[in-house]
Amino acid sequence: MKTQVNRRAFLKQTRNASVGIGATLALPNIFLNETKAATGENPSDLARIGFIAVGNRGMQNMGFFLKKKMVAAICDVDKNIIAKAQTAIVKAQGKPVTAYGDYRKLLEDKSLDGVVISTPDHWHAMQAVDACQAGKDVYCEKPLTLFIEEGKTLVKIARKTNRIVQTGSMQRSMKTYRTAIEMLRLGKIGKVHTIKVGLPKVNWDPKLDNTPDSAPPPELDYNMWLGPAPDRPYNKSRVHYYFRFFWDYSGGQMTNWGAHHLDIAQWGLEMDNTGPVEIEGKAEYDPQKRFEVFTWSSIQYKYANGVKIDLNQGAKADQPATKSKSEITGTVFIGDKGIIHVNRPFVRTCDTQKMEDLDDIPAMPDDQLKHIYVSLDHYQNWLDCIKSRKLPICDVAIGHRSATVCHLGNIAARLGRKIKWDPEKEEMMNDAEAAKLTGKVYRPPWKL
């Protein structure tokens, strides 16, 4: 964690850095707006936040900031969603805010201190990069990226522009997870050798079956919704919530829930700055081809120290549904002295290696957590770091590494074989076919 620097030193450091990179990256002046939250006495009162995408998850993210009357601008490609958001904003803050259909226009607002990005996954990296270059601190939903190369670029830009970037992996700010990680740090289950991760099945809506392509609805700017994704005819089964089940826009439940539970695995292993070295996977797909991602997958990761992660998502077509107490959801750490199983509602532990022996335990009080970074609220942690300039609990580099683990699992399962990864160089090892899947070409004229 970086130590706090005073305002004068911080501004000098950041401005000097911007001079060195301006010629090569053609960055705008990143201090068009000197961050109010970094210079004022009360950041909660002064910070002005813009929101890029305000439907579904975007509205959920906005709720915290509405209570503090910090919502200063919004953007969405759907006019109906804009209207609903404005209604909520007027109710909470007394008047509407400026609304945009193009996020680049929002980023031109010099009065904004930060932006919250809740768009579909294929937009995350580009919008976060653009926000950093426009001088805004960023809260970006998980997964931070659609593919690995995006994350490498985003980390570099965030560091060069000295922006605070919080990844929306908010489990790091939940009590049950803090308790589990504290217990691991204290050696309560000894040396961890295996982690099991359970992800849910695809929650597809059967009402969308056999939906034909059509003209986009008049309220939706579909071309802007697509952005850097390939040009395809509009189909309502591919947009809004269900985008996450098509490779052009997301990575299925692996990058949806895996971005949470694998993030906790990395945190528990104290490997936020690295990743696995071998990944092997297999998967099944929807026989009706209603969506593209896996209906079931089994993926094994191996780390350089010998620790293994065994991930399972969904259920095989011939596998009966089970509801046993030992069924795995969330993240299970298995050590030579016991087990810790953590999920949002609970943390369970036992001193054996039998799932049926697990007992629920209360979350530890915050003042007893001495060995880990403690964040009591994911949004507030971001605001606090905007002021202090310390790294947030799920900094951009952490979010990138956790997303990378997800992407590597998807690549191995799509190929149906073992792949080898160099986590230091962040490169595939002697595998041109796998290496191609670490990046994508954006649809012109979009560029990262």
C-alpha cells in the first residue's frame, strides 16, 4: 500500500509524470479539474461523480452516491433508462443532472472528480482508460476487462496518470470475507494446498428462446451500445442483462461470478500480483445454441508454489441437481489443519478436511482484523482513496490480475486442453493459438 503524500508533493509528482508521457500518448491535461475530493476538507461533501451506464447494476451503484447527493452527471445509450435514472435523482437530490448519450461528452465535464462505469464488459477497459486520461478517478465494475491485453494497458495508463481506480469486486469489503482472510493470515487452517470454487449455472430466461433479429428500439443507440464489439444485427436476447452470455461482450459466469470468487482465492493466497502457471479445462455448451458461453465447465489451476484451484461452474447435462450441505458455492480454502468455506451470507470453518464438519462462525469485529487491508464499504473506500491518494482495496492491478485468472480459465476450457502461463511476463508459453485469445481487434474506429 502506498503511503499518503501531501497535496503539494502529489501535484508536483503527477504533473511531472504527465509531461513525460504527453508526447507519446497524446494525453489531455489530467488536471483540468484538480480533484476537489483531494483538496477539500470534506470529500463526502465536495466530490462530484459521473455515472456511465445507469440501468440495472448502474442504478445499484448509484444508490450509495444518491444518498450523499454526489451524482453530478449521467450517461446511457438508452433514453428510457436515462429517464428512469433522472426520476430517482430528482427524488434523492431535488433536481435532474446533465445527461449524455456519449460517455466521451461526460468525460469533458471538468467539474467531475470521478466516474462510475457500469457498462457491459466489452466497454470497461476503454472507458476506464479514457476516464484516466481525462483526469477522472474511476470506479469500474468487474470484470475489469474482456480480455487480458486490455488489462495490461489499463494498469499502465492508470499508473502513468496517477488515477485512483477501484475495481467493483466488493466482496473484499464484506465482513464474511474479511474474517476468512484474517483467519488464513493467522494460520488457522495451516498451509493451504487446495482451493475449490463453485459458480452458478447460466441464468438464461427461456422467454428469450428463438428471439429473431430485429431493428433496435428507437430509444436505444445500438451502434453506441456495440462500440468496439463486432457489428451484428440487433437482438434483444444479446443486450442489457443477457450480454454476459455471449463472447463478444463478456465471458459468462466465469467473468460474472468467477470475478468475485477467484478474486477472493487470489487474495487468500496472497497472490494479487501474480497468477497461475498451468490451467486445464473442459466445458459443455447449450445444445440449443441459445447463447455461446459454457453451461458447465471444470477448470483446474496450478500455481508455482504447488497450490491448486479446482473450479466448477453449472452442472453437466447428465448430472442430477443436488442441494446437500456440502455443495460448494463461493470459495473453499483447504489447508493441512482444516477448511474455511466463505460465501456472502456466511463463513464456515472446521479443523478437519470434511465439508460436512463445517460450522458457521460469526464475522470478526473490524477492530480485531490486524493483518489485512480493512475496507468497511467499497464505495466509501474509493472516496477515501480519492482524498488520500492511497491505493484502494481492489486497485486496478488487482482487478486486472483477478480478471486474468478468469480469462485464462475460459481460454483453457474453450481449447479443451492444458495451457501454460508466465505470470511475470503475462504471456502464454509456446502456444500461439492460446496467445491469440488473450487479445481482440476492436471494431473501427474504436481503439484502445
